[in-house]
Amino acid sequence: MADYIDRAEAIKAMCRKCTACSVLTDKDDKDFSKAHCAEIRALQELPSAPGWISVKDRLPQVGEKVLTLSKFGHIFDRALQEFSGSCRFYPDGLKPGRDVTHWMPLPEPPKEG
């Protein structure tokens, strides 16, 4: 399993080092430290990546393609469809709550560069 860095904890650790800003005497060090503090503030502004959403909490919009997690642990892209008052994830007709336990929005596709 991959290791992940908790963003809030990383910011706290970086801010502890940033307290040195007020005691630095060398101009270059102070400029670097101020830039470092600005980067920390920018990091705090970044939106968090969406996580898994339980189908018990809410369902995606009908027709929206999302990642789904089945009760067997399989992850697949599917879209919720509604037929005769019943919702199913397609293309395979899995039922929310019975077959699919969680979903999350797809990430944005890469931008051409």
C-alpha cells in the first residue's frame, strides 16, 4: 500500500519551521523564509481531493460517470441510471447499497501541454 502525507500535518510541520522568520538576521535568509511562508499559505488554499462517498449518504447525479467501489472491492467507472424508479450503476446494472458501497467523482482529465 502506498504511503500518503496528511496535508494538514505537513503544513503544521512546515509552519513550526517558519517561526524562525522573525529571528533571522541575514536578508537572503529572511527573503527565503518569507517565500517559504507564502508557499505554505498557498498550500493551505488548495482544494482537497474528494474522497469516497457512501451510497448511504448520497448518490451521484444520474448520468454522471464516477468511480465506484463494489462490495467485493472492485473499482470501476460507471454511471448511475434510473429506470422505473429504480437506480442502477451501468454498464453492468449494479444496485447502490447492495452491490456498490461507495463512489467518487472522476478526476479532471490531463490538460494537453
